[in-house]
Amino acid sequence: SDAVLEHIRDPKLALAKCWEYLKPGGVTLHNIDLRDHYYDYPFEMLTFSDRIWKRWLNPKGIFHLNRWRASDYIQAVSNEGFVNVDCLVYLKDEAGLKAIFPRLDTRFRGMSKEYLSALRILLYGEKPRILDDEN
């Protein structure tokens, strides 16, 4: 997928469907844009609580942005059972994150700054092949 997962309300379900539809040995590959799509600043959406975000800034039925970060996607792909999971951060903004960090919502403060500063990632996982011994 290309810039899709960040707009899905339930990325865990989407990744579960990737698992379900793939044959053993298949791969899932997603280009994910983690930037704030509403503001001129890429991390502004991370300054709001979940309650404020859901109630006022990201209501149902309109353009959706789920605010998952790179570590959330990595965890979800791994939890689904994919192996050889890899996350390539190919665009990040460490200075932008540092500038906004004092205003970050507590939900995001404990995350790895390496992954939190990511603006665009390429997420990869493989569905394990079935070994002949298991058949």
C-alpha cells in the first residue's frame, strides 16, 4: 500500500486481513506517511489528547488520520505473525520533534525518539512459508 494505513481507523484489522489474504511466503509492504496532514507542522497532531483528537479534530465520517507511529505499526505486524519485519525510516525530522516535544501528549512521550521523529516509513513483513515437515 502507498500512504493508506495512516488513514485506516483500525490498522490492526487491516494488517490481520493482509495476513489472511497472503499465501505462505507472501510479503506485506507499506509506505506510510506519518506526518500531520492537517497542519503545516508534521507533529502538531501529537500534541492533542486522544479525547480531543477523536471528539473535535478527527470526527467520524470525515478524512481520518489515526496517529499511529512507526513503533505501533512494527508491533502490530509482528503481533499478527509476520516474520523478518523491517521498518525503514526514510524521512525524519529530529529538530521538528525536539521543538514540539514539550507539548507532546503523554501518550507519545515514552516512545523511541528515533521512531517518533519518523515522517515516512517503509514497513515490511513476510508470512512464514509452510515447511514440508508440518503437512
